[in-house]
Amino acid sequence: MGYLGPPGTFTEQALISQADLATAELVELASIPDVLEATAVGRVDLGFVPMENAIEGTVNVTLDTLAFEFDLLIEREVVIPVELNLLAGKGVALADIHRVVSMPHATAQCRAFLARALPHADVVAANSTAEAARTIGERRDPHAAAIGTRLAAQIYGLEVLAANVADHLDNATRFVVVARAGVPSPTGHDKSTIVIFQQADRPGSLLAILQEFAARAINLTKLESRPTKRGLGDYCFIVDLEGHIADELVADCLRDLKAKNADVKFLGSYPAAGAKGESLRREAHAAWRDADVWLTMLRSQIADR
């Protein structure tokens, strides 16, 4: 399984939280596009990448690569709480820091802290929080710090100079497992992701799309627009919706969307994450069994003529 490395990233932390994934052969890769490309061409069987953050929203490089570059399917989502920390070498004080290194999505989640505590420090981009920590640890720069995990501090010989420096305490990141093929069976508590390309940019086009979901009482958990890379003002819509492609209502909705729009790209149906996910799935299975018994009883009354 490929993942965004090096060791000590939040991606690795989320990956090893899944018992079945943690036992796989892990291949660390330098960037999110590298992970997705390695999965697409078969160098790894599965990829594991960040998709969305509670503070900063979508990880655009992940979404754009899935939407426009490779044909991969999401097989699972994993959501973990995120604690961002300011990491530096032993003996380094906050007043010594002139440069902060981390993944742009991470530094963006700490804007208020950086403006308050390190207003004159330069912010430097890295491919991942762990790469930033490794760089600081290897160079032993007394004037630089990284934003990353406690695990990265342990791995690369750094200290936590300031803990939990994100602007909002209820921070969490959503990760996804992607594969070249295969859709997991429905569980009763699922989510699907699609990309909708419009026939033309005209008044009411988004409303027409949304009505397809509303008419079938399908709840959307996320809706956003992204440029198609085909020209200024040309946008597509990325939609997360409750339900599975095996569900009749979801399948009927996707059929109509495909027929009425320029294209619909299916990014997967997969078990929805969340603390109540397992109980909701159990309830859904129980409800289905009860309904099946009821329907069998009704059908048994059909006259044999």
C-alpha cells in the first residue's frame, strides 16, 4: 500500500489506525500525486491519501488528481482527529524561530497561532508534515521549526515546542483508500462520490442537478465546484452523497445525471466513516432482515393461478 511519507505523517497515523491496513506492506511516497500515480499504474495495489480537513476543507491536489488524471475508485474513508504541534530541536526557544516548515495545508490550519506567536517567521512549504520534521531534524537548524505530529518529533529527534497549535481544537482530517478497480458491497451506511460535468454553463444548471437528488430524498454530505482545467469559468461539481450505487434510488439518480449532463465520473461507493457507523450498519442490516421477512410473508399470499 502506498501512502504519503516519510514515516510520521498524519497519513501514516490514520493508516495504522486500521488494523487490516496496518499489516500490509507499506510503501512511503513523496507526494500525493505520487501515491495516486503508483496506484493507477500498478506499482502498489492500494493508495492512502488525505482528502479533506475540518478547518481548511478539501485537499485540492487529491481531488483534482482523482477527478482529472487517474481512474481510481475510493474503497474506504478514514477520519481521525488531528493535533498539530510546533516541533524544533532540543534547546530551541520560540524566540529563536525564524522559519516554519510544513505542508501548506497544515500551516494554513495554524494561521492565527503563527501570526500571534511567530509574526516575522518565514513559512516554507514541504510535501508533508513528516518531511518537514525530518528536514529540521537532519539539518539541526536552531532557527527553524516544523509543524507536525508528536510521532514525527519522536522519529526525527525533535521536541514539541508548542502543542496543539491549530486555530480550532475540533480539527479532523478525512483520508481515503483508493484502488484501480472494485466497489465494496453495500453496508447500509455508505457514501458515494461523483464528479458532474455540465453540458453548458447556463442559468439553473446547478438547480437542475440538485433537483435530481432532492426528488429522490438523497442527502448530499458535500458539494463543491472545481475548475475543469479546460478554460476560465468552466467548472464541474464534486458531490458526496449518502447511499451506495447498489441502492435503486442512487442508481436511478446517477442514470438521469449521466443522461442529462456532459459526463459523470464515478469515484466510488464505500462505507461511511464515523463513530456511529458500525451501529448504524447493524441497525440497517437488522431492518433489512425484518423487511425481508415481512415481504416474504406478503408474497406467500399470492394466489397460484
